[in-house]
Amino acid sequence: MPARYVARRVVQALFVLWAAFTVSFVILYMLPGDPVSVLAGSDSGRDITPEQLDALRHEYGLDRPVIIQYLTRLADVVHGEFGRSVQSHQPVQTMIADALPATAQIAGLGLLLAVLFGTGLALAATYVSWGWLRQALLSLPPLGVAIPSFWFGLLLLQVFSFRLGLFPAVGNEGLAGVVLPAVTLALPSAATIAQLLAKSMSTTLREPYIETARAKGAGRPRIHFRHAVRNAALPALTVAGLVVGNLLAGSVVTETVFSRTGLGRLTALAVGTQDIPVVQGLVVFAALVFVLINLAVDLVYPLLDPRIARRSAAVS
Amino acid sequence: MKSSYRPGRRGRGRVLAAWLAAVPLALAACGQAGTAETSAAGNAPRAGGTLTFGLSTDPISINPRGAGAGNDALYVSRQLVDSLTEQDPATGKLIPWLATKWEASDDARTFTFTLRDGVTFSDGSPLTAQSVKDNFDDIVRAGAKAPSSIIYFTGYKATEVVDKLTVKIEFTTPNAAFLQASSTAALGLLGPSTLARPVEERDVANVVGTGPFTLDHYTKNSEVVLKRRKGYGWAPADREHQGDAYLDSVVFKVIPEAGVRTGALQSGQIAAIGSVPPQNVQVLRSSGYTLVVRPNPGNVFSLTANESRPLLKDVRVRQALAKAINAQEVRDTVLTPDFAVATSILARTTPDWTDLSGALTFDVEAAKKLLDEAGWTPGADGVREKDGEKLSLVTTWLSNFGPNQSALELIQQQLSKIGVKLELQTYTVPELLQVYAKGTFDLAWGNLSRADGDVLRTNYSTAGNNYYRIDDAGLEDALRGQQSTADGAERAGHIQRAQKLIVEKAHSIPVFELTTILALSSKTHGITLGADSRLQQLNDAWVS
């Protein structure tokens, strides 16, 4: 793999991180008020004097010009320093590190389930010969995308926890607590993968090389599961970043419904209390995950499909 | 508190019947506010076991000084700290706790507390006058970083250690409400091992008090686990059980979804839940769960006029709005019978509350007449006009209480019948504060909880944040008067006068009382709400 190809991808990744930081900074600072004013808005805070609030703003540096605040925070973030939560005063890195394992559990299992079910459905739908069954199977992914996770999660809880008592409704303990949230999280991603793969399978199955394989006497299963899948999987791999991004975004709703700690709940709470350092830490972290996955896909892609590396080399 | 009445719009006869039924209901609730509906079935309390309690939000901070998440944070931190005094929920009066007696100077600037001997913090150090001084000095030093506590220290001069168990707190300006403040968790006393740490390190750990429970651990967005403190022996007299708490441990689980909280309770996964939404109350009650119900003291949910805007400067217009709002219908339609229609600007659980329900009658014809007199004539589209201007009022609200939106939409309909248009606008907290600062609103919907009449000064005094720009010298005089006297009867007189002025001049239009509702499984006993209608210390709680 040419070094320049790798270098370009890395520079692009850094640019995305910087852009995520900057855009989140601009949006958060354009919101009315600031984290300190949230304190004054609480029931008990109505009697806090403006002087006391200003003293706190000064301590947090919120009274400095915006550009100075931006540059200071950018410099801190480059050094891996995200500051402390305005609400609970914990270091942002600690909060993210504490929340990460819980989200990684459900996102990891969710990804596994999404790939298994998504791929399984796509392959089954494109393999079956009965038109009506194929249509029925192909109509499942749009349904999966359309079902709100919130509603689906509550439904799972209602049946498997409240009625049947098979899984705990609340909390982070044990493997049992991971199952329902992971299934909830997997649904939209599985649907996306299934839709994409099914479409790419039907395109691939019309390619001339499939005809060649068939002419050489390969059976239907061999053509379907060996020849076609390999090529058809490439477009599906491209959306890996998107799928993982969806899992992170879905954790906000899923972790709320299942009362779990994690990055999603942390995000919801930080946004609700306008806890700027925490929100920014999470945005940059999410961007980092996104960028790393895309980088990995970009770097793996040429290995799977030699045409890409060749083309890239020819251009540069 | 059981009533066969079901909410819903069923015509005038039904509404009248409900209104009549509500009067004894309200009176009964006054007598036994905060007690559970069913008693502990005659069983003797059992020591041991774990109570699992479902909270609606993450506490954020379990430091009683911090803003945290409000109620849910206080449910937890109350278990860790004791206060100088206890406000008895049955009477609203202060009774001894960590202080055996106290005294206020006539000018309400100096407060002397005598401490109970033999009290220790869970880090082993003794409670002395010096501990009180260290705590209060620490609050003032922390300033806005102790948002729940600093508000009681306006005009703080110093705390003086008179002797080992006597402490004197001095203010440069009168602060009569400080006595009630001394009963709050926000002024609960923290041990030296906590005070030795920076404020920033007291939110998720290191909170040490003299309370009946100690902190085991807090996992953000998940749970707070408390363990029983051994050797606890200074519960106030309003607790049935003295000495060590019955429960070995208490687990507060954070369960943000109301439906999941209810489901987890019904499926036996947790023993008690807070923030029961009104729509779940009837089903829980009818299926045998114990409901613990208590109206929140302080300013009821009300619509407050911005009197710097020309439309609501005229007292007749404000009074017309008050007469045209059918609070009974609001209660019956969007809430449950557990919520009471407001009888004053203060809830009936607030000390010095006075019953002004006679001045809060619903009368559409009188409302129309007042608007006619004020020169507002019906326009072509049904909205009244005067000098080419429409009687259309920008009304702000926060989504901090589930039924707010439905309540306001109903009030909007009610007011449209007299030709007044409400433009409902919802905001986030920082947005709303900016709107308040700029004064670009006509009416503000909201409430403010505190178990003391001083809450009216916070909300309506022109000396405070002055959100509503009320110009009423008589009211301001009453609000400052109550702050400046330590004489209980005189203070009550001022607070009652303030309530009358606010209601009669319709500076604010009371609608209903915010009410705290907990639900307990049949195996959970002895859980009550304190004078602030937040979870009481769990000394009496036990599980069977």
C-alpha cells in the first residue's frame, strides 16, 4: 500500500476531528445562556446573586473573549485535556472512560447481531426462489428501519422482562442485562445492512462472471455463497463507519429505555444541562471512533479489492 | 385520601360534586400529609434487607450543597447528612435535631444554636461548634459552587464559636428564613474529611455526614448504594424509630423512563419508585400499591404577569384572567385527585399558608365584565382589541413537569372563551432566563418549592431577580417585613398579607399544587416524605 495513500487518509481524519471540535464549539456557544446560568435556573438557584455567578464564570474562563476560549480549549484538547464537567466537576476523560465499557458491551453485541441478522436476511432473501417469500423477506428491512427504537425497546421490556421475567429491566449487571439493549440497538443497523447487501447481491448476481461460473458448472449454493457474496460485501463494508455511528447514536435512546449507564446517557444528560466540556468531549470522542473505523475500512479496502490500490497509485 | 371520583370532563354536575368532595379531601390531607395510605398491616418492623428505590434522573451530584438534579439528588444526599433542626412535616414547625435549642435575635440577624452532645460524623470525628462554623464558612467560600446552600447566606457576616457546643451565626441584613433553612439538606453538616477536600471532589464520592446511612458508591446514570451507619442515635422526634436504621442498605437505581419505573415496580424488580406520573397513579392504586402523596410546599403552579408590559399593567385584565381560568377543570382533566386545586399562591403544606379559595372563584361573566370595563372589546376573530391592539399574551413555560403542556392548552381554551389569546412558548432553562432578563413575555407559568413563605420574596420581590417587574409597594413591604422579624406571629402576618395581595391583585394566578407521589410495593414500609415533600430520611423504612 503506497505510503502517500495512508498519509492522505490520516490527514483527512485529523481534519474531521478538528472540524467536529470546531462545529460543536460554535453550536454550543451560540446557544443562549451558558453552563453557569443553568445553575441559576434551578429551583434552589433563584436567589444566587449575579456577582456570585460572575465569579464562577470568571473561574471557568467563560468571561473571556470567545476566540480566546476557543483557542485555549483547542490547545487543551490537542494535549488530551478536555476539562471538567461543570455539573459534577469530574474530569471529562474519566467520565467517558467510565461510561465506555457499558456502551461497548451493547454496541459490540449489537454489531454482531446486526451483521448476523442483516447478512442472513439478505442472503436468504436473494437465495429463495419463491417470489412471494422473497418479497416478504425484502420488505422486512424497511420495516426494521421504520420501527422507532424507543417503542421497540419498551416492547421488549414489556414482554421479556415485565411479563416473562427472563431479563432484568434495569441496570448494567451481568450478561443478561446486555441482551435486550443489544437487540434494540441492532435492529436498525441489521435492517441497513440487509437492505444494502440484498441490493448489491442482486446486482452482482447479474454480472457476467457469475454467468461464467454457472457455465463452468458451479451449483447455485456455491455461486451464491462463494462467488457473489465476496464482491457484494464490499459496498456493505463501506458503510461500517455509518453503522457504528448509528450504534453510538442509538445508545442515547437505548440506554435511556433500559436505564443503563453509558455514553448515550452521558450525552443526553450533558446536553440537557448544557455541560459544554462534557458535550465537546463526547463529540470529539464520537468523531474519533468514526474516523478510526473509516480509516480502518479505507486501509483494508485495497487489500480486499486490488483495483482500488491500483487506481489510487495511478492517480497519485 | 381515597376518592371514587375519576378525572375527566363529565358536565357541570360532576364537577360540582367533585369540588364538594375535594374540600374534605384537602382537609384530610392537611392533617395527615405525608403519611402512607395503608399502614404497615400491623407487622412489626424487621431489621435487615435492602431497599431498591427507582429515581427518575441521575443525581449528578450527591453533595447536598451542589445543584445536582434537584429532587432526585436530595433524595440521596438527605440520607447522608443531618441538619441543625428538623421541620416536622405534620406541623411545619421546627423541632430539635443536631441542635437541641436555638434562638434568633429580634432583628433576625443573629442565630444561636446549642448542639446536641455526643454526635459523630461517619469518619469518626465529633460534631462541635467548630464543625458548624467550618461548614458555613466553606459554603460562603464556595459561592455559586454551592448553589443550593449559598442562597441562604445573603448578608453573611461570620459564625462565632461561643463554646464547644454553642455557635452563633451573624448576618449584616435580616434573614428570618435562616431558621427554616437550617432544617434543609442543603445546610446538612459535612464532616471534616469532606471539608478537607476541594469542592470539585465532593460530587460523586467523599460525602461524609452524621446521617443514618453512609455512601458505598455512586455509578453515574446507574445507581447510588448506601450502607447503614452503625451507632446512629440522634434521629429527630418526628421519626418513629430511633437508633440504627432498619435497612442494611439502600440502592437508588436511576430509571429515567416513567413507564419502565412503573413496570419494574409491578414486576417486583424494585421496591419503590419516585416521580410517579399522574397517568399511572390510578392503575397502581387499584392494584394494591401503596402511594405516598404530599403536596410540595412553596409557590404553587401559577401564571405570573409581567407587569412591565402594557397589556397586564391593568389590574382588571389580570383579575379577568384569574376569573376565567377554571382550575378545577384543569385538575380534573390533566391530573389526578391527588393534586389539589390551589387555595392560595402558597401550597397548603407551606407554613403560614392562608386559605384564599374564596377569592379564587371561577366566573366567566365577571371576567368578561372586567375586560369590558378595561376597554377591551371583542374583535372580529373573537380576540378582544383595544386601540387596534389584540389581547394576545405570550406565555412561557418549561417542560419540567409532565402535565404542563396539557394544563396550559386547557387554560388557553378557557381564556379564549373571554376573548383572550395565549401564545404558548416553551424554552430550555437558559433560554427562559434570557427571556426573563429581557422581559419579552406577558405571562410565565411555573412553580417554586420551599417549605417557607420566604419563597414569595424570592419570586416576587423587586429586590431579587425581579423577573416579573411587579410594582406594588404594599407587597414589597410585606415581603421585606417577613424577612426582618424573628417573631413567628408577626412574620406569619406579613406572609399572609403577601399571599392576599398577590392573589387579589392577580400578580400571579394560582392553579394547582405540585404534588409528590411515590409508589411502594406491598413489602415496603415506613417510607414518608419530609416537610419539603422530598424523601424523608429512611430511619423508619423496612422491607418484609
